[in-house]
Amino acid sequence: MRWPANTSISCDKVRLGRWRSLWVAVALVILAVDVQPSWAPSSGEAGLSSAVEMRGAWARYCGIPNWDETIRRLHEANFNAVFPYVCSAGVAYYPSSILPPSETAGPTDYLAAATSAGHRYGVEVHARMLVLETLFAAEATKLDLARQGRLMQDADGESLPWLCPTNPYNREQVVGVATEIVRNYPVAGLQLDYIRYPHQNCCFCEHCRRKFIHDTGAYIQKWPQDVISGKHKEAFNSWRRQQITSLVAEITAAAKLARPQIVVSAAVFPDWPSASNRFGQDAASWAERGLVDFICPMNYTANIGTLIGWLQQQMTMVGGRVPVVVGLGPFSDSCQFDGPHQLLDQILIGRDEGAGGFVVFNYNQQFAHDYLPYLAMGVTSTPAAMWPWL
Ligand SMILES: [Zn+2]
């Protein structure tokens, strides 16, 4: 399934109106046939299917065992989107003119295989960039980046395996990668992942020191102490957010210049007020400024109360500007589900809270064999359309 040409990133009001109108239209249709609203929790064992929503799975660069089977299984369970990572900051799983190929996966064009299968089965492929992390990169690549002073540095001056977002060469690289993906592959979307700092203790590299002083006019006596615990701490936190947010803006603008109908999204941490300070990840402002077309908070928890709390906060902070597609984590590092019934419950909660759909972490054999058939008996028993305004 391909989305029609979408609006430009400056058309928030149009989007908001269409988003609301869509749900009003769906509600009227459902009332007309006198059934329970499809996004409401069901008292039935498996729940009802929903008419309009994104149903996705995050995935590795390669399918399991291959892309055809992965996407066929998703299609058979009425999922309509898949989010494979296709590159990090130091490796690509497609022939890139910017990034080196994976040492372990080789030069195979996995992204071409994914998009081909996606078109065959009508499942959207959203290419996921692990934007700033050098995950899976060769040691030689990381050493080279460190030598060039392009990696983040902590307060002790130690390099971290992450690109500093302030460094202009790094910004040029990630914008170039986004552009080549959108230009060269018929992907429905581009998803930004690892679009953040790894923690609070960075980045204090020379580029950041100079640019912070230039941008804020702050007088620094002791770097980085003055911005870690001194009088410039708040200004530095705000400035860090700006580094990430402006990078999101650059990537989105370049991607939409390359192909105006491309849909850009981001995978983000669940606790947004905390994430904006700790990780420089200000998802609410990205929605407010129209920098993303939808947001996937990674709400990985087995606790229903925690899930509802996060989702309600996210929905409030987004204020209906863009869809929130809730990320659910039966196989995440932070929690493991007992079985597919837990995922079913969380999908129903997402619908109840007004999410625009869900994305599951992560496609694997157990998900394919135990979870997908279970969901297909109830909450995804019928196909769902994608939001028509995208
Ligand atoms: Zn830096």
C-alpha cells in the first residue's frame, strides 16, 4: 500500500482537521451499524478488529527467515507496516554511497528485498535509521570517527559510540543517508530511531563547547562543569534539545525535498518530560513544529497502569497534531510478555486512548508463530486502512 502525496510539513492545521474528521467519520459509520466502537476495549475474548489504524512491527535489517516470508506473515495477520532498521551511523544494509556495508551481513541489498516484498503484499515499509548510534559498525569505522573528533565525548573526555549532532560533518552524513534512502527506494516512510543523546553525561566535545558559547553567549570558566552543575546547566539542557530538534528538522526537510510524499516518523522514549532533559529528545516539540508525521513512543512495559499513564501523557502533549502510534514491547529488553494475550490487552488500551495504531517490538519467530495468528483471530481479524490523509 502506498500513501497518496501528503501535505507539507507546515500544514499542521490541515492535518489536525483531517485527523479529527477521520475519527468523526469512523465513529458515524460504526454508530450507523450499531456495534461497539472498534477502538474501545472489548469484553470479548479476543476483541474486535479496528477499521483504520497502523499495525506495524519493528524488525531487523533482514527478514526471518527472509523478507518475503516475514511480510507475507504480517500481511496474513492484517498488519500493514514494517519498520526494519536499514542503517546506523556507521553501517548500511543497502548499497550506500555514504556508509560502509556490514562486515557480517555483506553487501546484500536487504532494503530492496524488503520494499519488493512490501509491494507484493501491500505492507508499507518504513526504513528505520539508527541515526546517531554507531550500532553494528566495524571497530575500524568507530576508530576512524573518533580520530576525526566526530564522536560524542563525556565529561572525562572519553569518546562514546555516538555521532555528535553538533558536528557539521555528522549532520551532513545523516542528512545524506536519509536523502539517498528516500531517493533510491520506494519506501513509504522514513523512521528516525536513536535520535537522541545516550544519557545526560554528553556531549562535551570541542564542537559543542564552541557552538554552545557561540549560540548562547555564555561565559564559561570551567568546561564542562559550568554546564553540568553550574549556572549554565538549564541553558545547556535547552541547547542540547535544540541540537537534536534542529537535526530532525534538517532530515525531514531533506527527505521531503527528495520525495514530498515521504512520511517521516520517530521512535522515542516514553517519558517525554524526562527524555527532553536526559536525552535531548523533545518529541512534543517535534509534533508541534510539524517535523514528524507520526510518533512511535516505545512504551515497553508489562504494567497496564504504566502504559496508560505514558500514553495519556503523550496524547495530551501531542494534542492531536499527529497520530501517536504506540510502541509495544513483548520482546523488549525492559520487559517480556507471558504471551500474546498481554499484547492484545495493550493494543485495546492503545485504541481506547486514541492512538493511531501500534508497532510491536520485535518481529521474531515467536512473534510470527505464536502472536500473529492469535491477534489475527480477534484484534486484527480484518484488514485496516491506513490514515487517508497521509
Ligand atoms: Zn559534541
